[in-house]
Amino acid sequence: MNRTRVAIASLIRPHLRAAEPYQPVQSLEALSAEIGIPVDRIAKLDANENPYGPSPQVLAKLAGYRGFHRYPDPIHDDLRAALGAYWGAAPERIVLGAGADELIDLICRLFLGPEDEVIDLVPTFGMYRFSTEIAGAVYRPVRRRADFSVDVAAVRPALTPRTKLIWVAAPNNPTGTPLDPADAEALAALGVPLVIDEAYAEFSGVTFRALAERLEHVMLLRTFSKWAGLAGLRIGYGLFPPAVAEALLTIKPPYNVNVAAAVAARAALEDADHRERTVAAILAERGRLVGTLAASPYLRPIPSAANFVFCSVVGASARALRDALRRRGVLVRYYDTPLLENAIRVSVGRPEDTDQLAAALAAVRPEEVDA
Ligand SMILES: Cc1ncc(COP(=O)(O)O)c(C=O)c1O
């Protein structure tokens, strides 16, 4: 036997060999080259980003910062203090991550072993499943109701002594559905660690902080990707009971949040005016977007508490509609899965993005989108 040859792929842990990759959206540059439309003429409404970008104060702070040659503070003391003040929470309960995504992964690493079970209220954000499966735990999806509200009665029979976590996004992605406070209480009353993901809370104006303060097993996640326009810098945070926060700080990679992200987040927190104006602009534009979508014969938008709108597609193929819009420089996300049949999700853009979408929808020919 040739000892110098190793079948290296066979050494990958079995549960990781079969893992499904997360489906990211295509880069704007690659897409621009493919469809022949310059980047600045594309209405990018497919990733729930903030179309206005960060506050000018954030950009000025980054431009003037002189410490990029130094490693970041692993404990993020200053930023946790600033977040504590912003959120009215004790800084020692706050942990930062490279996006809320990294916190989802760290929570899985902290709580889950093989055979532990995780309940997810589907359809929802894909990272809960992704990180659960990467951690080697057992993923137990529980379907939401037809209107995408949480069905707590359906969760109860899915609980077992091995259930270690329940994920719930509030509002939910991709449907925009808010979490009813009574359902949040009922989920918490199940007595299993509950993570409420408030990535879009600045748009819904609803937080479950009081619940998390009252009950040790309720944890919250937040992000700077949406309201603060910092998706590309990757910074999010969570509110945890002190013992969990300490454990997360212990197991996280020491320099998980880079210096630029920390500087930008700090400056974003200081510019409350910008936050209020941006959120107000997005909420106002969401109203126009819903009107534009509802005016299309193919789309049935549903109410949203977030910065995007989910629509069933009727009398047309969602995928073909996505492609037809894409050819006209408008990017939306489409779904065609058993849980989300023939649907699209459209992020709220600037007024000119909504105008471009309206023009593209009006120009789509029926033969382009045949179901
Ligand atoms: C519900 C939800 N949670 C978390 C995230 C990820 O946030 P971040 O960019 O901070 O990783 C998203 C991003 O789309 C999301 O929709």
C-alpha cells in the first residue's frame, strides 16, 4: 500500500460531506458583466441590504481612523458599552460577531452536540438550518401557518428531551411576518433555549428585550447589516444571559470582529439622526413598493414588518419573472420550494429603484414569464 497517498476527501467528517452550501446572491460586478448593464443602473433588491449605505459620519470615521495596523480588542469593551447604552442593556450581556450569522454559528457550537435537536419555524432564514447541520445536530423544521405566523401548537409535539434550541426570526425572513408577542411568550414557556432573531427590528419597531430580560433562556440577535448599511463589513451582536455571554466570548475566535467594522458600528450608533431618517425613508418606500407590486397582475404581496416584501406569483413562473426583471436590471430573490412555492421577495430600495421595478414589471411580456 502506498502510504504517501491519502484519500483526503474520505477524511472529511461524514455529516459535513453531505452539507448543502448556503446559496449566496451573485456579486453585482459578475451580474453586471453578464447582463450588460452598469452596476450603478442595477436596482439590487435581492438581499435586504440598505440601499442608502452607511451614515456619512461612519465613512468619515473610517477615512480618518489610524489604527488599522493593530489587532482588534477581542472583548470589544468600548463597543459593548456603546451598545449597552443604545439598547438599555448591561454590556456584559452583549456579544459581537462577524454578522449575526457568526453568532448563529457560535450559539450552535456552544449548545449543540450530535443527537441534540433544534427546532426551526419554517419557512425562514436559511442560516439556522445551515449552522445546525454543520454542528452535526438534528434539524427539526416545524411549519408555520398558511399566513406564516408561528404555530406554537405544532411545536409542542416536536419537542423531545434532546431539544436544545428553538430559532425564531422576528420579523421573519423571507416573509416579513412579525412575531406575535403572545406566540413569543408561548414559545418561551416551552422551557427550551429560544433565540429570537431581531435582524429587522429597527424596521418593525418591536423588540422582545423585556422577555429576554425576564427569562434566562431567551436570547436575542441583532445586526448592523440592515438599518446601519454595514452588511459588507460583517458586524452583528446578541443579548445573552451573562453566563452564556461569557462562554461565547471564550469560544469565539479572538479577532472575529475586524477593526473597521467596530469603528463603523460605533460611529453608526452615534448618528441617531441618520438612523431615524434612513429607517423612515425605507418604511415610506415600502408603502410605495407594496403598491407597485400589487399593481402587477402576477404578484400578490403580503404585509411586511421588515425592509422587504414577499409576494406569491400567480399566472406566471416566479423564476421566469425573476429572469425577466434581471434582464431589465432589477434583482429580486425567487423561491420555488415545497414550503415557498412560486414566490419572490423584493427588498425595499430607493424611490428610483421602485420606479425602475415598476417600469420593468410593466415591460414584461406574458410569453417571457409563462407558468
Ligand atoms: C433573519 C436574519 N438574521 C440574520 C441575518 C444575517 O445578518 P448578518 O448580515 O448580520 O450576518 C439575516 C440576513 O439576511 C437575516 O435575514
